[in-house]
Amino acid sequence: MKKLLIILFTPIIMASAYSQKPPSVVSSVDLNRYKGLWYEIARLPFFFERKLKCTSATYTLREDGRITVLNKGNYLTDPKKSTSSQGVAWIPDKNSPAKLKVQFFWPFSGDYWILELDKDYRYVLVGDPSHKYLWILAREKKMDEKTYSMLLGKAVENGYDVKSIIRVEQDCD
């Protein structure tokens, strides 16, 4: 009986996992305003950042229209030591400027979708269509609780499970 139930329900479970609606993105992004330093306020668990705090991303516009991405962070076990990773981002479809691709290791690239963006470019909610990756970034190292809660709410509205969200320590010099 168990085998029969598993056989019957597996396709339904699999179909529901793949039919999740993709998150909505903002309608426009001014890359000249977006460039610069962003501090990571929170994230869903992410393998490459699992041992880091004081993480940040700096976006620099290139002459070829692409964006250099420089991610930095300090080690939790030894905050005086840091690491960084440089990649490149681009907009594959000019009609969807909030859906970027980011590449740190050739030939692999990932989705970087801007889900919510402050009109003054003070904070941003970034995710991907699989709902596995999510970041809250800000221009300042700290974010007020009202804004943080609002962004978490936007993430939930977009189908993200934020129960395991990690608040990033930004206490490094």
C-alpha cells in the first residue's frame, strides 16, 4: 500500500515543486544608481558564504555594458581575515532589466533577479526563480526593523521560505 501511495503522489509532489510561480521583479533598474557598495543584511543559507560575516558586494559598470561584481566577506572564526570573489553580471534581455545573470566560475552562471528596490536605491531584495537564493542588501551596514520586515514580507509574497534566513553580522572594521 505504501508503495502504491508513493507511486501515485510522487508526480503530484514533483509537479507542485516545479510549478511554483516565478518571483516578480521591479520594472526598471538604473544601473548608474545601482552601482557601488551594498552591505548584505540577510540571506538564505548559501554554501559559498556559510563561514562569512561582514559580507558586501560592489558593482562597477564596465565599458562593454557588463557589470563587475566584487563580493567580500570576513571569516566568522577569524574576522581579521577576509576573502573575496570577482565575477561579472549582465542583462540578457534588455526588456527585463531586473533579471540579470551573474557568473563567478565559467561556464556556470546564476540568476540575479531584483525583486524589490527602494526608489532612492537604499535597499534591495534580490532572489532567483528557483526560490533557493535570497539576499537583502543595503547601502548602510544596518537596516531598520520596519524595512527589514517589509522586505521579508515581499519575499514571502514571492514564494520564498524565509524561516532559515540568516541575519548577517556587519561588525567588522
